[in-house]
Amino acid sequence: MPFNNCASSGPSEWIEAKENVTGHMHFEELNKSADAIQDWIIALRRQLHRFPELGFEEVRTSQLVRDTLDGFGIPYRHPLAKTGVLATLGDGRGPCVALRADMDALPVQEEADVRFRSEVPGKMHACGHDCHTAMLLGATRLLQERAGDVHGTVKLLFQPAEEAGAGGLRLIEEGALNEPRVERIFGLHVCPWFATGQLRARAGRFLAASVAVELTLRGQGGHAARPHLAVDPIATAAKLILEVQTLVSRETDPLDAAVLSITAIHAGEAHNVIPDSVMMKGTLRALAPASLPWMKQRLKEMAEQIAGANRCKAQVRFIGQEYPPLVNDVRCWESAKRVAQALLGSDAVQDCQPMLAAEDFAYYLQRVPGCWMFLGTRNEAQGAVHELHSPKFKVDEAVLPRGAALLAALALRSLDELRRTRPPD
């Protein structure tokens, strides 16, 4: 995303370089404490990076989290959502705030030039979830060091399976937001689109609703030299891939952002054989709540009609969990901006345009006010410029202590704000 898509974040009076979070702990002190444990946070991240695990397989990752929590003497629940961990700290008197980090990796073979490359063939932390987990552990340490300032409860959600398994929904269904009830929730996601230490988000609808799709076209196989005696599903697939793009270009309101991407196609194995079938995978995404159900219906209709016109049969399956749009709470984003401006600098925080990425943090925000934000990691000198999900993805690790400090500060500030706005018992 170009940097010029973002607008100024707000009035300068929000900037308070030494703002008091809980009455006697300054942001400057929190930043210094985070810098002091930078090497520890980076070491955790690199250990996680070397041994990536896919959704609901985060056994080793979960063990590292629990070992770290044990070292701090922090209680936790496990297993939750199969491999998840829910830790709590604070005095338990007053409001409850949650911080979340996702832990899963992607089925990507790493090509990044780093000394701590993935040691697991075909798996890689190509979306930075190793950074998220390390930053939340860093925030945990910072909060534990200030246990006397944690007036209330902070829940630390180490979540499995964000990429495709809707692990956030599983955590919710297993009670992660209850007893005590979470009143605010925050999450960070590293991002190579913005310079290191830049924070981007927006109030309201920020990310898209999404669903994965699997399309199968069945024809009749035959010899490549005698196509007139076969029913070619590959030719039909080529027509289908091009035609379904009109769902966005000609059937969607241009002011309602949406996308349909076919991302995989599998058919045949020989150069001289027309196969019986073609299987394709892809994703549908839309910002407008009503757009996704309509796109699903039209995709099914078009696939069946195009297949029929070419003597094939089509099967359309929507697989996995349908993610809702991610909608940030206005008050939580405004509060987060004030905290981030004090921690990161007044020029580092900006409102951003909506995006068609999707995130299962949206499930939390359907139930609890909160905010999910991008934290920039782009550093051209280090080669930290590649896209999320790229096999060459890298991050500028200097951002890790900043993220840890920001998460800790958001928890402390939110507890303070919630206490001040609570009606008396």
C-alpha cells in the first residue's frame, strides 16, 4: 500500500511525550525497559522463526510460550482451542483488558536471507506471527515487572490458527473472553508496507470479510491430439477464470471494494493427455457486509453456467470459516493513537484507508470493543521490503521492543480509562 494513502492522525494536543499511564509510570520509562530486553525478545522471535508450525499444530510454539510464562510465575490455561494459551495477570480488582498474538505459520518454503531460517521444510513464518508472539511475551514481561500498576486483569491470548482455521473463534467459543469479561482488546500485526515503527489503522471498517473457495470442473479426458473426442476442462477453466472477474468489474458497485482471486489451479500430469477434471482454489473478499453472500451466489451461478456451456460440470465449495469484516472501535483507536504518539512519536501514527486483507481478530471485535493495528517493519537497507506471505519476507527486528512497549502501554492505559469511567459499585 502506498504511504500517501494515509492521512494525518489527529490533533497535536494528543501528543504527551511523558504522559503518565497509571499515575506514576511514564511512557519514556516503558520504552527504556523495552529496549533493555530487546535482545531477549529478538532471541524468542528467532527461536520461533526456526521452528514454524501450521494452524492447530503449534505444539512447540505453545510450549515455548508456557515455559516463558512459568518463568514469570504467571498462571495460564492450556490447552485452549487445541494449542492456544490464555494467561492472566493483575490484581483482579476492576476492569479486564485483553492482548492477542497469533502463533501459526504458513505452508511456504523460506527463501529469506537470514541466519535463523526455518528448519522445517515447506513451512515458514511468512506473516510475522513469530514477531507477534515474541512481542506479546515482551509485553508480558514488562507488565509483570509493573504488577503493582496492573489494577484489574490483563488477559494474554496466544492464539492458534489465524491463517485459515479461525482460531480466534475457537478461543471465544471456549470462553477466552469470559470470567472476567473482557472489556477491551488490542492486537498488532507487523507490516512491510510502512517504515519501522510506524503505526497504521482506522476506526470503523478496516479489513474485509473473506471466504475461501474451491472450484472443480469435470469434463471427459482424452488424447491431446484428438480434443474433439474429449470434453476439455482446462479450456473451460481458462474461460471461467477470466469471466468471473466481471463479478467485481461489472457487477459490484465501484464504491464497494471487493476482490475475487483464483490463486491455485491443478489439472493433469502429462503433456499429451487432456485430464478429466480441473481443481481451482481462490478467495472472495469484500468490505460491504452484504457483498460477500451475493458474490458467493453469483460465483456459483457463473461457474455452473460457464461449465454447462462447455459441456462440463461444475462444483463450487466454500471451505473453512467465513471471516467477518474487521471493525475497529472508534474510542479504542483514538485511545491507541494517543498512547502510540507518546511512545513512537507524533509523526509515526496515522489513519489509513480500508484494505481487503482479512483477519480473524474480527471475531473478537464482534463481541468486544477493541482495535487491531499495523506496525511497520520496512527497512530497505536490511532488505525488509517483501510482501506478507512472500518466501522472502523479513522484518526489521528493531520494531519488536516498540511493539512490546505499545501492547503493555495499551493495557495499562485501557485499565486506567475503564476504571475512571466505571460507575461506582
